[in-house]
Amino acid sequence: MSLLCDGVNHCPNGEDEIDCVGLQCPGSLKCHSYEKQSICIPINSVCDGIRDCPLGDDERLCNVTCPNGCLCSDLDFTCNRVVNLAELDLRVNRLDFSHQFWPWDGRVFRSLLFLGELVLKDTSLTEVFRGMFENLINLYFLDLRDNAIKTIQSHAFKGLKYLQILLLKGNPLLQTISESSFDGLSSLVSLDLSRKNINDFPNDAFKGLVALKFLNLSYNKIHEFNTDISKGLDRLEILDIRQSGIPPKASMFDSLTSLETLYTDFYVFCCLKPPGVSRNRCFPPEDEFSSCKYLMKYSVLRVFIWIIGMAALLGNILVIIVRVIIDRSNIVKRSFPIWVIASGSILQLGSRQKKEAAVARSLFMVVLTDFLCWFPVGIMADVYVWVTVFVIPINSALNPFLYTFSSILKRKRYACWVSTLYLTFQSFTQIY
């Protein structure tokens, strides 16, 4: 009773401070004012069965019985086991059934007209059905976290026009949101539907959320989000669709006329944003690659990416031709005696170290060119897009040439050495 007319709003709509004036009643009960007059009554007149206050507030909260298995503070009940709801005082303001199995028909709450907070956290609840919280006209806080909710039926929150906080976090099995599921939540400001298993929203899924300002749909598997689905979110200011699976679509945000902040995974969504969302309030922000018309916003980059791309394509085609046609054929087309080829092989076996050194030099050149192309990317912050366009494609096109033409040069040197050895042998035989 000390909370009544104490200058602080404890009720969701400030009913405990209605018709109060500045009169203080130390050691007594201050009645709600009647006809703009405040009255103080002795403390021993409270709960004596006699109505002393004009509005009878001295006889309220009397004979409150705490059910077995509950901890009670005035009309705040926290129950640590399943209780018989028939034992609950109908004037209860806060009810906490956290971590208890859900064995009741939800409609039993209909008689708790003064209930302001209801906590059903981790109660194995599997469905929020139609009219479940009907008649709870004073409910402003509803906690449904950490349950196994799979479906929210149509008009499941009907009658909760003063509900300001709805907690649904920790329901990963939630998949079905029915049409008008949230209809009636005209005071709800924030709705978090992230990290669920939602695939689709029906039309008018958010009907009735006329005061909603924040909506989180991130980390779902949503197939579509259009104006029919978002109809009714006229006051929505912040929307989060990161990792939601929603594909970009023209006019998808047209009905969100009050939207100011948009969180997405790709900049293409920012090209579809409504006019109220400024560039610095759409995420991810624009960078060198971001553009609503082109992949790259600088025309010089678009031109050179085609030039370098075509050059790399022709270069790789040339390498394939060399490998498949020219390099496959025998470079030295003359017929050499077997003993000449054999002697050359023996001499080559003796030069294993030279071959290994040659291979090492080839690999070193490949690694060096890779390093020279990629190192600038790591140290440049604002001009990395230019490196990506002008340097990295050259690196991709250069490696095939290093592998192919170094091999051809080695083959030519080998053929030249064998030819020289053969001519020397012929000259020697002619002389003798």
C-alpha cells in the first residue's frame, strides 16, 4: 500500500498515481483522492473489514493467501513447482512459473484481470493458441523465452492491448506464424523473432502492431518479405534481416514509410530502401565495390576489368594450346641412335643437382609473383579495389605462363644439347 500515491508510477498506466495530490501521511495510509481531496487514515484501520477510504482502497490487498510451493511478496507470486491455479488470488499482479512443466489449459489465466506480469520461461510450452491470454487487459510484460514453441495461432495475443514487452527468445523450433498472430498488440514497441526456424510469413502477419518500432527477423530461413506481409508496420523504425534468407525484391520495403535503420547482409538491399533510410543508416555500408547500378562504381574499373579479363582468357587459351598441341609433339623430330640417347640420359643422371636447382628457381619465381601481387592487398586500406582489378588478375594469368614456357625452354635446351651431340658424332665418324 505504500506504493500508492507515492509519486512513482508502479502500474503500467500509472493507475497507482491517479487522483493523488501532494499530501503526505507519515505513519498513516494516504487514500486515493476523492473529489480532489486526499484523506489519511490510521494504519490500524487498514484491512479491518470497514471501508474508511472513499474509494475503499484501505480494504484492498487484504487476506492475500500465498499458495503452497510459491514465494510471495504482496501480490507478486513466484512458484517453484506446479500449483493448483484455483488457489491463486485473483488480484495477483505478477506471476512467475519459470522452469515448470506446462500442464494447464492456458485459458485459466482469463480470470486474472489484475495480472501485469506473466513469466512462462522454460515451461515446455509448444504452442500459443487463440485466446490464450484473453481478458488479461492489464498485462504489460509477457515472457515466453526458452520454450519449444512451434506455432503461434491467429489472434493468439488478442486482448493484450497494453502489452509492451513480449520475449520470444530461445524458441528455435518456432516455424509457423499464422495470419494476424500479433493482432491486438497495439502497445508493443519491440518484437524479436531472431534465431527461429521461420520459413514463411502469411499476409497480414504483423497486423495490429501499430506501435511497433523495432523488428528483428535475423537468422531465419524466410523465403519472401513483401508489402502484403509488412502491412501495418507504419511506425517501424528499425528492421534487422541479417542472415534471414530473405531475397531482394523491388518494392519490398514500400509499406515501411517510417523506417530509419536497415540491417542486411548485402548492399543491394540498400538500393531498395525507402526514402527515410539514409545512406549511413543502411548496413552494410557502401564501399568501392558497392553500387546500385554496377558491380563497380568507377567506370575506369569497369573498362579495365574487361580488358584484363579478356587478356587473361586469351593467355590461358594460348597456354592450353601449347600444352595440348605443341608441347605434346616431339620437339626434336630427328631420329637419334639409341646409344646417343642413352649416353645423354647417363649424363643427365649426373646432373641431378642442377635439375633440382632449376626446379627450385621455377617455384621461387611462382611464389615471388604471388607474393608481389597479394602483399599490397594486406597493406592498402582504401585502394584495395584497384589492386584487385589491376594486380590479382595478372597474377592469375601469369602462373600458367611460368609453368608452361619454363618447361618449353628446358625442352628446347635439352633438344639443342642432343642435336649438338649427334652432329659431333656424325662429324667424328666422317673424319675417321
